[in-house]
Amino acid sequence: MKILAREKEKKQLEEIYKSPSPEFIAVYGRRRVGKTYLVKNFFEPKGLFFHITGTPYENKKQQIWNFMQVYNDVFRPAERASLPNTWQEAFHILNDSIRKLTIKRKIVLFFDELPWLCNKKSGFIEALSYLWNRYLGNDHRIILIVCGSAASWMINKIINSKGSLYNRITGKIKLLPFNLAEAKEYLRFKRVYLSDKQLVEIYMAIGGVAAYLDRVKPGYSSAQIISKLCFDPASPLANEFDRLFKSLFSRSELHVKVIKSLAKKRAGMDRKRLFGQTGITSGSVKQRVLAELTESGFVAECPAFGKSKQGSKFRLSDEYSAFYLKWNKEIKNTRDAPDPKLWLMLQNTNTWKSWAGFAFESICKKHIHGIATALGIDGIVYSTSVWSYFPENNDDTGVQIDLLIERADNCINLCEIKFHSGKYTITKEYAKKLLYKKQKFIEVTKTSKTVFLTMITSYGTKENAYYHDAVTNQLTLDALSKQRRT
């Protein structure tokens, strides 16, 4: 089947396929992002393809039984091999068959959902490392791929292993959800044609997760699609939140506590305040939970301008989780018989407009490369951060800047982000507010760099007199929905 949008990953896989050396690749990314689809559809037509998937909560004996069924199907031995007792025995049988093969084409061994195969005391990693070090690592035909949704586990146990797999990985792929341009391409392939604004509204609800986008059907508005996907009890996404974290993390209730706390504070929180709300006290547990959520793409760390790493804020960056925790609560009384008109009504409320503003800010932060390209600074080194100023006395008004782009050409873009149904109009009062933000930023930070104020809106900003007084340049949704990853 056709692999859509994954241009960067396809180039990397093509290099791996053409490599004259054996390759040991780690693929990781959140649940349902399309890892298995990518590997299977790229490699299966290109050579001998052996694919085993770990099964949740199964013991070693059952996992080995599953392995042997795949082995018997792929290698079709004259006599079906009896069930081994250990992974060492299973891999000996596999290696013996590989050595007997006279084919010159690639042999792809794909171990999917690896964390489930490596259950406690299974000996799987030790057996796999011996197989690679002793045999497979010397066979130029071999492409060994290990894959898992628990990103932190994959990084700690495989990629950065200090044990028997130390420095054995030859390549890694962190598969991210589709960005807006890729989601647009994916939906158009499915004959779903929406305006950029309606595309963003769907992205606010389910993000760029391939399996979620696959449920979008043509011929409906974004409101109808969201109502059907997120609030219909028959939808596969109806109970996805509960399954999502349990499938990724041990003691997932701690991860859910962090996610729920961040959902209440969309602008983000520093580490101290975050864990004060969750009640998690152990330093090592705090570090582990936050690292696992960050590596898996649910939480993003936002550095504060001019401050050390300790000044960073953490925000909820997973669109599906943020949407679920906000709006399923609002519609909980209609879950058994959802009113199709309810979501349409909610979208006209001030509550939704306020929430959508934060959601759009989060999407802009994920599409910073598209913003930089539209500003013409993609060839310049730049960094992003946030900045706030809240005086202790009442003489000054507080200031919050949620996206700041500091550039190597001694310029800074202060980005003002608005999600609006039409062209945004800057009033006299709003222009004064923007100029005050810019002035206070320069005054408090004492920066000597040139500061530009940039508007990022849905459909653009009317260029009236107040616009020209305060704003240097502007971007629209077009800047976000055009830029594919390469």
C-alpha cells in the first residue's frame, strides 16, 4: 500500500535498504502513529520479511509460541520446529534457517511492540543481543528492526543501552504524528477536502495521529467529524484515552495525573508547581514520568527567554488528550445518546473560542519550521521560548508572550497568535496593548536586538492604521499547512 507523507522517513529507509552492511534499527513513537504500517509497507515487498508482534500481558511461553507460528509460516521448514523453552533456543532455530538461505536479497527481521516481548525475566534482550553480536551483525543481508510505542523504554533499554546492546543500534527513527501539511495530504488521499481552518479544527481534536485521521470520512464538516469521532459511544476513540496511557507506561496513573494537571493550565507550569498539584513526591519518579511523557510526545518543555533550564515550563502538547479532558467533561451527560447539534452549539460559545485560542497556540509551536520558512529565516539559526512579566506591585500590567523566536541575525520576533473565523481587526486599544508588550519586553530584558511584532492568525489581519502602528509582519494558516517535513 502507498506510504503517504513520510518523505523524510522513506529516504532514511531507502538508505538502510541499500546499505552494504547489516543494519540494526530502532523505531519508536506514540501508539497508533503508523510505525508498523511504515515498516511493513516499505520492507515487505523488498525481500524476505519476518514480522513478530509482542502481545500485552502474555507470558514468555505464549510469546515464544507466537514467534514460532510466524517462523513456521515464513521459513516453511520440512518439519515444524517444536516449541523452544527459551528465547536463546528460538533464536538458534531462526539463525539456523537464515544461514541456510542462499538468497542475496535483504532479510528483514521486524520485532514489533518490543516492550511486550521483553516481559520480566524473559531473557529476550540478552538473547537478541547475542544473536546480533555473534551472527546477524556479520551478515550484510540482515536488516533487524525493533519497534515500540513506549518511547522512553525504547531509548533507555535499546538506543542508549548500557548493557549487551551498548552501541549496537546503527540507526533510529522517531515517528511523529503528521504535521498539518501531512495531515492535509493524507485526508485528500482519502477524498476529504476541507478548508485550512476546518483542518485545524480537526487537528485540535485528534492531532496528526494516522489511525485517528483514518476514521475521518468525506462529505462532512469539521464539526460533524469531531462530533462523530469524539462523542459517539460507538466510535473507537470513545475510550481511547483510558487505553492510551495503560498501553504505554507502567504505573500509568501517575502519567495521567500529570496530563490532567497540565490540561487545566494550558499555558503550562514549571516543574515545582506541576508536581505540587499531582502529589508526586519522589524525585526519581518525577524525573522518570516527565521524561517518559516528553519522549512520547504528550508533554513539551518550553524554555523561558533569558533563563536557565530550571525556568522552563511544561505544557500539554498532545491534541487528543487536551481535547478529551476539556470537552468530554462538557458533554458527559450526552455520551449515551449524543446530540449531533451539541458540538455545533458549543463551537459558538466563548468557552470554546478561548480554548481554541490556546489550542491554536500549541499547534503553532509544533509548526515552528513552517513559521520560520514563511518569515524567511529558515536558513538562520534560531531558538524559541516563552516570556512573561508579572510585577509585584500594581503599577504595571502583566505581560505574557507565548511564542518568541530569537534569531542569530540579532533580531527577535514576538508572536501574537489569534484563531479567528475571519480576518482579524486590530483596534486602537489592542494596538496599544501590543505596543506595551513590545516596550515592556525590551525594557525588562534589556535586549539590544531588533524586536519585530508578528501576527499569526487564521485568515490574516486587516492592515488598517492600527496594524501599521504596532505590527511588523503577519502570517496565516497557509504558513502552517504548507510545510512538509523533509
